[in-house]
Amino acid sequence: MAEDVGWATRVRDAIDKDQFSLWFQPIYAIAEGKVYDYEVLLRMNTENGGYILPGGFMPAAERFGLANNVDRWTILVPASAHLPT
């Protein structure tokens, strides 16, 4: 439980400090040899330049009522700013 509280604090900080990122993974149409869509993946950035997958932080976010805040962050971030060039 104490570990979950620590994760909840980290999630709150990530929301407040804009420390999430969206990664766009291309989905290829192999037959046509081109990208036809993207899968959007959420990551929590770490202070040392790494990242944490949702499996590391979402259970605590759900337990402490922060999942909606994470969802809201994901929707409100301008997706066009994260699209690959």
C-alpha cells in the first residue's frame, strides 16, 4: 500500500508538471508498403530521461482516483505536436 501511495504521488506530479508523453507507433499496410494509421502510447517521463510504461503507474492511478486525470491529460495534449515528422 505504501508503494501505491508513492506511485500516486508520482502520477499527481507527472500530471501537474506535464511529465507524460505520447508516442506514436506507425501501423503499416505491408501490402502497400506505407503507414496507414498510428497507435498512440502513453508514457510517464522520468527525471533521468527514461520512461515508465502504463503498467507501472496506472494501477496506482486507478486505485487513488487519478485515472480520469491521466485520461484528461492524454486528451487535452495537442496530438499534432507529437506527430512524427
